[in-house]
Amino acid sequence: MDRPEPATLTFEVTDDDTALAVGSGSLPVLGTPRLLAWLEAATCAALESLLPEGSSSVGTRVQLEHLAASPVGASVEVSASSAYVDGRLHRFTVSARDVGSGKVLAAGEITRVVVDAERFLSRV
């Protein structure tokens, strides 16, 4: 499988994205679980065009540092760049930044494995 192209997505922090709303804290700032979901969405977007028919990818490992808080209304850009490919395994370097200030909000790595969707679901 080829190396994926980098992918970048942009999200606006809403009340539904806060730590308070997602159960990861009591403050009205971007919750780490939602940030992780956005970063995983960027890895999926990077892989999408390379997936064979009937395939999907599943996350298998996450290493993430959430470095700065983001208030409701902030625009957050998340990106994923291919760092390593070994057959079906894809490791991405991921990051998030505040669009307005350019401040780095998070950095880490996410590993995904390409699977045959039907075969994978038959084992669940």
C-alpha cells in the first residue's frame, strides 16, 4: 500500500465538544476525548483514498499530549502525516493548532491498521 498524503481538517469548538459535555472534566473547554476523535478523523481522511474496496482502518495505538486549552468558539485545525508504513500498519504524526493564534494545542502519534471490514466485523 502506498504512503498516505497528509490530511488537514478544521473544527469549531462547540458546547458539545467540551470536557464538561464529554465527561472528561468539569470545565467548558475542548475535551481531550473530542480532540482525539478529531485527530483520528484526520488519520482516516489521510487513508481514505488508499483503502481497497471493502476495507476500513481501525485505531490500535494512541500517544497524545494535549498541551493547551481551547474555549468554545475556537477554530482548531488538526493534521495527520504519515510517519511509518509496514504493510497494513500505518503510523501517523498528528497535531492540532489554534487557527487564530497558531498556537500548538496537541501533538502525538496514532497507529491504524487496514482491515477487511466484513471479516473484522464477523469476529466482533
